[in-house]
Amino acid sequence: MDVDRVGRGAAHGAALAMTPYALIKLSWVVGAVAGLLPIGRGFDMADWVVLNTVTIGMAGIGIVMALALVRPWGMRIPGPLVAFVAWVGTGFLVPLLPYAVLDALLGLSDGRQRHHDDDGPSVPGWEAALIQISFVGMGLGLAVALPVYLRRRWPQVFAGRVGDAGGSGSRLVPWAVGAAAVIGVVWCFWALGGTVGMAHPAERSPGGRLLDGVWGVWALTASAATWTVSRGRPSRLPRRLPLTLGWLGTGSLFAWSAWKLPLTVYLAVARPAAESLPEDLALATVLHLGAVVAGAVMLTALVHRREPLRPSPRPVGSPS
């Protein structure tokens, strides 16, 4: 199998899959400003435009990032920048693939997103389906294309076995591993129906509990994978396995908590009457802040090697 060709196809597919999402969000902004479409429930015009403009920008970054993995100009972008954006992007999308599958199998949502209020108009089914396809397609594409790109540009990171490079010298890594494990346990506890730490347990939805479970499992996965790599045990385990799982798990911790932390802090400070979260806001703030820090610290352990990282001279778009 030509692995590079598969990676190139997956990257182009990821960029193509995210395009409908960006166009739909753009239509929401233009339609709301022109008075042709309603704004979302709980938003005023400015908030709605800002929120969707931010998500349009994120979709654009995702498309550019996917293309950077396979186009020659991607090699001219500093490697750490590409790696960071890819880490955040895969942290957002790939860990949600299990959620998409389970949500479809269990029928936890009806596939329609409300725009205005409980009795107001909703997103058409075809539009909701395109949004779902965009996220799933982008996630699947990155899940294939990114490892191929990383292995091509930094082959020494993935090469060998866990025990070859020794452990990480950072004293913060065990603390980050422990924090991620605790956070994962809390989220899994909430997913299983636990109410300790919940301010409004009645407001929890089945979909929200499933998300808690998915994030909790990925947090525990990140903790276990990072501990394996940082301790160098079991020494004969191929390094690429815990590194890949750790990359996805730490990315999930960092990306989703970095996204939710500002909202949680805003709700905790402003206390708007119309909006709330099921979780205790102080506890949720601590968990998200801890997840951001733990994810970043654990990533340093995952990429730690005794020898310095040197990008491969082989161009990204070159044939095998």
C-alpha cells in the first residue's frame, strides 16, 4: 500500500469535507444580518455574528491545515506551528468520532438544531446532515493524513520502541498525568449519572452525558499513554501506538477545555439569568483549566527524545 498516497487523499478529503460547514456558517451570518434568517436562541445579533464568524475562521484554518499536510508550500510553514495547529484540530475532531457513531446508534439527538427558541424554526435536515458530514469527514481525514505527515517530517519521533528514548526529565509530567486521570474519572462519573459536582442535574441531556463519557475516556487514555511513554515501560512496545493515542487524548483535553473555559468563566462571573451549565461553575472552571495545562504538559513528554528533532528533508508532496 502506498501510505503517502493514502495520506494525500485523506488530507484533500478532509479539506473538501469541511467546506460545506464553512459555507453554511457563512450563510447564517449573511442571512442574519440581512434579516432573512433568525438568530440562535439566547443570542443577540452581535453575539450570533461573532460566534459564527469565529467558527468560520476555525473551519478555514482547518481547511488550510489539511492542505498544508500534503502541498509543497506546507513544508515552508514552521514545523512547530503546523504541529500545534494539527494537534488542536485533531483534538477537536478525531475524539468526537466515537460520539458521532454512538449518537447515531442510540438516537440521542434528532439531527435538528434549533435556531431561535423551542417553538421557533430549526435547521433543515439536509443542512444538519451536511454539518455532521463535515465534522466526521474532517476528523476521519485528519486521523489518516496527520500521522502520515508527522511520520514523514519527524520520523525519529515515531521510530523504535517505548524504552529506546528513556523517560521524560520534566518533574511536571507525573502531576499532569495524575491531573488528567482525575479529570477523566470525574467526567466518566458524570457520564454514568453521578450528580456530585452538578449544580443543575436536571438540565443534563443524554447527549451531554455521552460527551462527558467520550471526553473522560480520552482523558484517561491520554494519561495512560503519556505515563507509558514518559516511564519507558513496557520497553518493547512500539512507540507509535502510545504516541498516537496520547496525541489524540492530550489534544482533546487541551482543545475542548480551551474552548469551554472562557464560556465557563463568563457564566461564573456574569451570572446571566437565561444561561447556565449543569455543572457547578467553579468546579467546571478548575477542571477545564487543569485539562488545558495537563494536556500541554503531557504533549511535551510525548515528543521528548534524547536526540534533537530534525525535520526530514523529503518534501511533503513527493512520491514514494
